[in-house]
Amino acid sequence: MNRAVLALAAAALLLAAPARAHPPRPNLIILNVGDLFGGVINVEYERALTSWFGLTAGISVWTFRGIFAPPAEPTFTGISPEFGARFHFIRDAPGGLWLGPYVSAGYLFSRSDGGLARAWAWGVGAALGYNFIFGRHFTFQLGVGGGFTDYGDRLVWAPRLRLGLGAAF
């Protein structure tokens, strides 16, 4: 009887032990320096809701002509919040391989050729990437994506390079 109670207590202790050596880090903040190639400054936040799913919120500032913009196309100056979802594979969110769609809405301040069709824009897109979390906090993001943005007079496709530095906490 004593052995059975001792065995059940040991099994319960093993099953109740945490599976990770470090506490989970459900938050991630990234400065996406890869967006600078597109003329955009972008900071985003991700909150892991489950081990395979997270929500993102970010802010993009359109500032200058990026290398992806054709020379004949006008460029825009503006600000745009983005919201999205990420589905994580291989590792628990917010780390590892992810695939995620996003939507954005923006306010346009100016256009390089002077004529704005309207003061607001909207967009949709998707990206595929990998968040490498080193140690307890340092994060490096690598990925690709793209999306369509409607500036009022045209729908523009733009690729996005996901090359980010940040922290998990």
C-alpha cells in the first residue's frame, strides 16, 4: 500500500512539473529594419494567445522612396496602423515559424507629385517568417511577405522583407 501511494505521488509530481526551463514569454516587440528597403519604418507588437496563435498590432510610417518602388510611381508620406494574426508552427508562439495575414488603414500627409486622391489608404497582405529567440529576450526575425495598398487612385503591390530586431518578454 505504501509503495502504491508513493508511486502515485511521484507520478503526480512528474506530471505537474513545468515542461520548460524558462517561464513563457508571450509578448514580442520588433523593429522591422527590413521595411526600410520599402521606404517604411515599422514597429510591431505580438501577443501570443495560445501556443500556436498570436495577434499583432503595429505602426508603419511611410517616409521615402524605397528600392522596391518603381521610379515612375509616386511615393506617399503617411502613417498606418496594422493589425494581424499569426499562426505558429514548430515552436510555441511568439517564436518559431509563422504565417500571418494583416490589414492596415492609413492617413496620407502628402504625395511626391503633389496630388492626393484622398487622405486615407487601406491595405491587406500576408507574410511568412521565423522568430529566433536567443537567450531569454533577444529576438531576430527573418521572413518575406507582401501586400496590396489602395491609395485612392490605384492599388499598389509592395513586397516586404521581414528583417527585425526586438525582444520577447
